[in-house]
Amino acid sequence: MTHALATPVSLPATARRRSLLAMLRVAPALLRQRRALADLDDSRLQDLGLTRAQARAEADRPFWDAPAHWR
């Protein structure tokens, strides 16, 4: 079985604008969730299977660095 190599495809301007608008639409929720994660106490983080360092690293990510399923 052979696999074709994917060539990079640039998005048209309208798709880039939609992506930007979608990102800006979810940014407030993402920032709230990351702030809440940073505020959890150690026992809650342990319940989630996260360390304080992992929670801090996630909370410090910029708002445009959203999970792919949010885009």
C-alpha cells in the first residue's frame, strides 16, 4: 500500500477570516477555563490526574492555542 504525500494547501481569505472569527468567539471561554484550572487546589488537580506544573503550563498557553476540536 502506498501513501500519497499531502501537499500544503493555503486557505482562501474567507476561510482564514472565518477561522479568526471562530477563534475570537471561543477565546473568552477558553481563557475562563484555563483560569479556573489554574485556581484548582492540589486535591482537585489530583482527581483530574494533573500536577500543579501541568495545570500551570496549560493555563499559561495563549488563547489562540486552542484544541483542534474548538476550531
